[in-house]
Amino acid sequence: MIADVRALVLFRLDTITRGRLRLTIALVALVVVAAGAVLLPLRARGLAPAQEADARLLLPAAFLGFVVTATLAAISSAGGRELIVRDNAVAYPVSPAVDHLGALLLSPLNLAWMLQALGLLALTSYVVPAGSSLAAGLLVTAAWVVTSTVAAQALSWAVEWLRSLPRGPWLVRGVGLLVAVAVVSALWGGRTTGVLHASATRRWGLAVLDGTDGSWLTWAVRVGELVALTAVGFVAGLTMATVLARRPRREESRSESRHWPRRPWPTTDALALLRGDRASVWRSVPLRRGAFILTVLPGAVAAIGRVPWETMPVLPGLVASGAALLFGVNAWCLDGQGAWWRASLPVRPRLVLAVRAVVLLETIALPMGVTLLLAVLRAPTRPSGAQGLALACSAAVITTHVLARSLDWSVSAPHAADLRSARATPAPPAAMAGYSARLALMTTVTGIAFGVCGTTGRSDLTLALTAVLLALSARRLVRLTRRWDVPEVRAVVVQTVTQHG
Amino acid sequence: MTHALTVRFGDVDAVGGLDLSVGAGRATALIGRNGAGKSTTLKVLAGVVPATSGEVRVAGVDVRRDPIDAKRRTGYCPDVGGLVPRATPWEHLQLAARLRRMDPGWPHRARDLLDRFELTGASDRVTSGFSHGMSRRMSVVLAAFHEPPVLLLDEPFDGVDPLGVDATMTVVREAVDAGRTVLISTHLLELATDVCDDAIVLRGGQAVSRSAADELRGDVGRARYRALLT
């Protein structure tokens, strides 16, 4: 199994024909950031003892947060990323065990996973008292990260298995609803602290400190428990992956075998193209599922968490980045192998680009609108005029930026991708991680800037920042449109996206 | 149709100085080995890949100067796929009818073609679930749907069952009878000689032979064809 995984990893690395330098830089940057996450908090130790004590109390919640993130990431991607696309692997003996191990290996190529893991390392460094064994604390944290990832993977296979049963999708939705109701009732009922105290993560979260006060036996037992849980989780995941591999792909098959009702005659070319593009999004299992999660989850978190107005301008960036990662970063892959036929139709290329932009805009605007509406309705205070303006400007600027950036990537770096399988992504895992990091960085910085403008009441700065950033995005869109006018550029895009399968 | 056509991909000349002229009311086969430049030539004629240099005209229209008009005059069946995965055949046809400004009677023509190619039962299913042969047949339907003056078919018989081959041949003959131009790229020599009037052999991006299709029939024709390939 390990030899097969190694061969597939090497194969994937060999297929990276461009951006090798970028990949190397990203890996070096990741090592530097990880080292910084461990080393920088060491310098802050002892400066604020009260804060350190508070941070220690946060450990179990942070551990719980990580496992929840890892689980949601694995479930929302229908079992995690694939080392090799299933349709391409049918001719080769790629076993479910290889698929399982590959999905585990690729789990860190997810920005939420990565940020949470780095956050846990930083928190551990901060709370371990000076003079104690940092290595012992970090080992517990690392073990927790591994255990959580393995358990999340096993759980995601189980959910996919459930989904593959007759009426499985409804069963999964029902279970999801029950979990959501339980979480909401715990949070709104004021039982959050009680839940965290009862959480199993408290047992291992506090083990980070066991090595620091000489409780080595307890520390060793906790580490041993995590190792044992990892082994059990791995075997459970392997079993579920094997069982799942024998099940039919019910959701994809249903989508492909149903008869779609015919629509009336489109009155304009734009409407005709728009219908086709919308169908390509909403009939795709991974896109439909991703859009649903993106519409429901951030909104629910915003509603439950009662986001203050100071940080609310960061929300548009989170949602817009997620929406762009559904298909926007490689927007022409929606046409798949039909791209040659589409290119042969007598229609202005600019209209085709504009329609694709509208569909991407819709995909961003819907979840963002829901999230912001819930956040505003549940905000703990009434906003000042400057805060309301900052939020509106943040949403407009981030939407335009993500739209322009995504379309730019779609033209300059297209990928062959078939969004048929529930696990499919519009670009290879490493490229997706790169897109997500760049989008998250830019949108978060923008959101924070608007948050500061709103909090300090500087509407003049908000408007100035909006004008500058909108102008930059507009310039990017204009340049992109000019490039799209060039037949050679379009031909390369079409040639690339039609290479799948 | 093409004069001194060159298409370069990086350092590779996919087509190098091709002169090609196909008359109206004739079906011409474009044959040759893999990489001879057949598909690239059809892509250039369809207006989906630009020529690096040279002149390209379809039905009298300069493809580079007026690509939209040129595309209105061609019907193109690409060599692979050719269908949008999550659109149904009917939606493909409706989009084509709209963008090609077809008259309100288009549904009748659409139903007729779907019926002849035995795709009526699948006309409202998304094409991602189609077999290779079904996809090929549907691609031919889309190319021929608007009865274009120039019909460009790239590997239309690949993986298609005998009934589908018959339907494709009928469409080609109807186009020829109506005075239209048909250009077919294929590896299947016998089918090419059955349905086409002329045959052009491409090698290394250039035309090395042009003859009546009949001359490549039978053992003698096959031997002659093989000799032209090397």
C-alpha cells in the first residue's frame, strides 16, 4: 500500500509542469511559518501571566475546534482529496487502502486545517511554562492533530457510506439537522461551558500540561491513548473505505439518469448561455453540495457566534473565497470536453466571459448574502453608520476582487477537471491549497482594514479604500477581457480544459 | 479553403504550409497517421484554433477577420467529447438554435435528427452519463443540425455502432446532395472511401496526396495509402 501511495505521489509531482518554483517557495514558507508558530510565542511567555492562565483554559476548546474543522473538511469534500481522480484510475489497481492513505496525506492541503494546526502549535508553545518540556507538550498536540485527522477521515467515509444507501442523502441531511439542533440548543441554552467541560477533548487538551508539572505517567498514558485511537481510526477508515468502494455512486448516477424538464425558448443569447452555465454549476454534485454547505455553515456560525461589528467585515472574505474555490478559480472547466463545441458557436467571446462572470458572481453573492444577513440580525449591538458602511464596502470590494482574481486564474492557469465525482475539485490539491491561501490572505487583510475603518469611524477612509481597491479589480478585469479577446489565449484554455478523461 | 496554413504549438509545427481546397457539393476525407495535422486543420477551419500564418476561408469568409460569420457557416464535430457534461442534448440543440439564429421550426429538425441517431430517449438526460458512441453520435447531430454550408466532422465514426455509422453517412450524403461541403477526418479508411468523393492524405502537417476516394479502395488502394504514410 505504501509503495502504491509513493508511486502516485511521485506521479502527481511529475505532472506539475508549471509552478514548481512556487511550490518549493510555498513549502519553505510553510516550514518557516510553522517554526515561527512554535518559536515566537516562546518570547511572549511570562509577560502576561493572567493571559497565559486564560490560554491554558482555552486548550480543550481549541482541541475540540480542530477536530470539528477536520471533520467538516473531510465530510464536505465527500471523503477528502484524491491522489488520482477515480475515473482516471479505473484501469489501474488502486485499492481503497491507497485511496484512504492518499486522502489522509492530502488532508493538510486545506487552509482551515493548516491554520488550525498552526494555531494549536502556537497555543501550545505559549501555555507551556518556561523551563518545562516544550517537546512533551508539542508531542501531545501533534498526536492530537494526527488522531483528529484520522478520525475525521474515518467519519467522512462513514457519512459517504450512509449517503450511498437508498434514501441515504435524506438520512445524512436528517442526522446533520439533528447535530445542528443539538449544537444550537447547547449554545443558546447557555450550556457551552458545560459541554466543553464534558468534552472528551479536555482529557487530551490538558495533557499538554501534564509533562510540565512532572505528571509523566499521566502524560504517557494520554499519548498512548492517542496512538491507540489513531490506530483504531485508521483501521476503521480503511474498513469503511473498502466497504464504500463496493457501493454504487448513487448521487452521481441519479443526477446523470434523471430527465431534466425542457425550458422555454431563451429570448436573448445571454440568457441562453446563462442557463447552460447555471445548469453546469447546480447539476454538479460537488458544486451543489459545496454551495449548500457554504450557504448554511458560515451563516449558522455567524448567527450563533454573534459576530461583533468590529470583525464582521472579515466575513465576506471567508465566504467569497470558499465560493470561488468551488469552481471559480478554474471557471472554464464547467464546459469540460464540450469546450471545443462551445468555442465553435457564433457568439462574441466577451459575452461568454461576461455570462461566466455573472454565474460566478451569483455563486459568491448567495452564500455571502445569507451569512451577512444572519450576522447583522444576530449582531450583539447596533452598528454605527461607519460600521454599516464598512461592512457594505468590504462585501463589494471583496466580491469584486475574488471575481476578478478567479477569472484571471481561470484564463492564465486553466486545469483539466471533471466536476462529476462528489470528491472532485476544479484544480489539483496543491493548486487548490495555493489558491485558497492567496484568497484568504488578501480577503482577510481587506476585511480587517475595513473593520478598523468602521470601528474608528473613518468613513472617509472606508470610501477611499473602496475606490482604490475597486479600481484595482476593475483594471484586472479590463486586462483580462483584452486577453480573452485573443483567439490564441482562448484556444489554450479550451485545449487544457478538454484534456480530462 | 486554406493557403499556406501553418499552425505552430511551441516549437512544433502541427500544420506546415497546407494548401487545401474543397469544393461545394463534395465530401472529402482527410486521412493520415496520428499527429499528421488532421484535427488541427479542422479546428482552424472551425475557428476554434487560430492559424499561426496563412489564409483560411470557409464558404468565402475569412476565419480570422470575421470569426463569428465563419462559425455561422460551419458545423463542427470535435475529435473528442464535444459535449458539455451537465447539459442535455435538447439544451445543446436549443443553445445552438438560439446562437445560430435558426428559424422557429428548429425543434422539428432537432427531433428528426435525435430520432435518426437513436438519441430521442436520452434527449433530456445530461451527457456526462453517455457512452462514447452516444457522445459521438450527438456531436454529429450538433454539427449537422443547422445545415451549415461547411460540415467539419472529426473522427465521427470512432466507437460508433453500425446503425450510428449509417445515420452519419446519411447525413453526409444529404449535405453533399444539397450542395454543401463536407470534410471528414478519420482513421477508418474503408468508411472514408465509402462516404467521400475525394481523399487528401496528410503527413507531417502537409498534404502529400490528393485523389478520388475510389483510388484508395481495395487491396491496391490500401497499399498505396500505406506507402503514402511513411
